[in-house]
Amino acid sequence: MTKEIFSENSEGGLRLDPRTKLLMLVVISVVLTTGGYGQMMTLARPLLAVMPIVLLACSRRYSAAVICSLTFALAYFAEIFLLQFVGGLLNFILLACVGILVRFMPCIVMAYFLVSTTTVSDFMAAMRKMHVSEKIAIPLSVMFRFFPTVRDEYAAIGDAMRMRGISFAGGKPLKMLEYRVVPMMMCSLKIGEELSCAALTRGLGAPIKRTNINNIGFHAQDYVSILLCAISIVAYVQWVLVS
Amino acid sequence: MGNSSNMTSSDVIRGNGSVNVKDNSNTSGSESNKVNVIDNSSDIFNGISEDSKVNAKDNSGYNTTEIAKDNSDYNTKEIANGNAKNTKSGGNSNIKSNAKNRLKPKDLINIGIFTAIFFVIVFAVSFVGYIPIFIPALAALCPLAGGIPFMLLVTKVRKFGAMLIMIILVGLVYILVGGISSWILPIGIVTGLIAELIVKSGGYKSAKKAIIAYGVWSIAIFGNFVPAFFTRDAYYQVIIASGYGQEYADAYMSFMPDWIAPILVLACFVFGCLGAIIGRAVLKKHFVRAGMA
């Protein structure tokens, strides 16, 4: 938790403006989940799918990048070649797996990249520059920070439950919900209290304007990313108009 | 009881909240305490929480009140059941505090956390929708599953705006990583506002109104299905063109005839209420007993 909640970009690597990352996330999710194939989209889709993986590699998260690229390549292959040969129920099941992977994985990888390489103060600085109200910005940044925590805590709770012989096999599903969700929320409450203490010491909620030492701004790498996003948007718009 | 509460809240403003809160629970609290905890379990929305009571008068000076508020907050938690008692005695300042209950950073953080949990649960559930026959069932499953975090949030943050911000965040995240369901945000703003007004009319105390509010609130989930009904042909094309395949699109449309739309809205509401009832039961069973809600 500590590493991801307070992740610093001190390990070096590529440094993007949070606004660029947000733009890329939106573009990737809209184009990949609602867009189809054909014409320029055949170019734009792989471009967008590969982009978050390249970004992961550039920010020195090599293992994550390798895992993601392998999974994605496999799913893409299955979608293009395998789906034509199966029908009926098997098709649905395969489609479910492949569809999730092909459509959502780039988004999820991008979201992971956004969360793991953006510090809270970077994010808040970006939000301020975009003139987003604090009432939205604070919960939003907490939420993005909290997704990795949910995963970690859930794994820990799962371990504890298994140790006591409580698992999905043979259990009642409603009971399972209770055994998983309730401890989850108990520790979330604790974490929330700690977070608000930390926030208070940093002057969050003070009636004065907070300053921010984070120096965010657009650089060459941002312009390149924005250009790629623009190309994809053009491809998407063209596809929408044609179909 | 009412007198002592007034003393406490004004003393908290002076900055020695911790001492007073402790005193209060020791003297006037101890026996009514136990009664209250048991009583409270029938109504988790009993009274207003410690922060908002302090809130009533806290626009005087930022620093002292903020610290005082926090002290008192943590002390009541340590006393464990002091919270339940204070909520009861806070009834007086209740009406006054409604006028001036801004959301504090702590509340905003809680909103963020519970939205994250809500979203994780609902996102996990909605993967069921890849099997076409379960698509209409999502209108029931999503509100049902999200009841627990929602009810806990509503119990923790009894101020105007919590539900609204939560649904805005959910809508934003759906746009960010969902792409398809950009309708949740506009619908959610409307239903979220209505839900806020419902809870507000109960003074943030009534459990029944919170349950109904969650039902109304979760009608926003219907935003997922809006394109299927209102732009049916275009959506059919989108499904096919985006690679889900002809079979999936046909199945999707056959399970989503036009007449099902009002049923889905109703299902969102009914199962939302049901989810809230489950959430409240879980809250009573675990969180109230542990002094955390």
C-alpha cells in the first residue's frame, strides 16, 4: 500500500503531465470500447492498445509491460483468428474472455499507469489547473489512489479467510459477500481516518488557497502523446461518420 | 441530556473538546449508553454525528475548531460507544446544523473511498453482462451489490452532497474506463439530487428515507441501457461493428425489447431498496456493534 498510495516518480523514466494521461485514458476507453474496425481504425486500434504498454516500459515497469503485452497479443490473436471457427455457447464464453481483454485491458493498463505514476499532489495540481472543484477533485484523487489498496486489502482478507477455511467452494454466495466486503470496509474506514489526518496536516480544507510545489506542464513527450490521441480521434470520428 | 449536549458542543468550540466528550460519556452516558446501542440497532440513523454537531458553530475560526473537532472525533471512537450516545444527545443542535453543513476534507475522503469500493463491487458484478441473458439482470444485481458501501457512506457522512458527489464520480469513472455508458453521469446528477432531497427531508436521520434514496439513486444504473432503447438501430450497429459479433448483438437486442425499459427502471429502484436493506442489516450487525458507524 505504502508504495502505491504515495508513489513517487523518483525512480526516473518518462514523466508526463497528469492532464495528458487523463486525456489518453479517455481517448483509449472511448475509441477502444465503442469503436470498431476498418479504414484508419485498423491503424488507430493497435496504436492505442500498445500505447499504455509502451508508457509502462518507459516508466521502468518492465514486468508489468511484458505481462500486459503477452496477454493482449494472445487475446488479439484469438479475436481475429479463433472466433470465426467456434459458435454457440462456446462462442459467447470465448467472446466474453476475449472481449474483456481486448476492449478493457488497454484501459485498465492505462488506468494502472495513470494511478501508479501520478502522485496525489501532481493530480491535485492538474485538477486545479483544469479548474475542477475540490469537492470533486479530492474524492476523485482518493478514489484513484484507493483502487490498488482495495486490491491489496482484498488479497490479504482472502488469505485470512482461507486460513480459516472459508472459501468460495461450497460456501453460500451471500455469506461470502459478507465475509469479504465487511472486513474490506472495516479496514477502509481505518485507512480513511489515517488519510484524513494526513490531509489535514497538509492543510486540505483550509479556507485559504493552497500552494503546490509540483511543477506540472506540457513538454515534448506530452505533445507527442497528444498528437497520437488526436490522430486516433480523427480515425474514430471518420469511422463514426462512415458506419 | 439536552443541556449537557449543549455544554459539550460549545466547549468543543473553545478547544478542549477531548476532556468534555470524555466527561460527558462518563457521567450522563453510561447507562443510557447501553440502551442506546441496542435501540440504535433498530434505527441506524439515530441522530446526527459528532462532526456535524460541531459544525453548527464552527465558522468562527478554522484552526481551533478543526483540531477540536478531530480530537473529539477520535476520542469518541476510542470510548467506542460514546458515539452512539452523542448522536442521540445531538438532537437539539440538529436543526441548526443542517443549515451549515459543509463537506469537510474527511467527508470528501470517505466519499472517495466508498465510491472506490462501490465501483469495484459493481464493476465485478457487471462482467456478468457478457452473457447476454444476464444483461437485463444487471439492473437488479448492480444496485443490490452496491448497497453495503452506500449505506455505510450515508451513515458516515450525513451532509448534503455525499450521494451527489458519489454518483458523479461513478459516472466519471464509467466514462473514463467504460466508454459506452456515458449516460450514467447526466441521469445520475438528477437522481442523485432527488436522493439528496429525500434524505435531507428526513434530517439525515431516517433509515427508511435513506433506503428509498438509495433506490432512487440507483436508477442512474439504468444509464447503462439508455442507448439500447433510445438509439436502438445505431447501438445495434455499434455492437456489431465494435467486434462483439452478430450473434451477441442479436441476443442483446432480443433480451432488450422496448417494453422492458420501464421494468428495468423499476428493478433498479426495487433492488436498490433491497440492497439498501441488506446494507443496513450488515451495518447493524457489524459496524454499529463495533462502534464504527
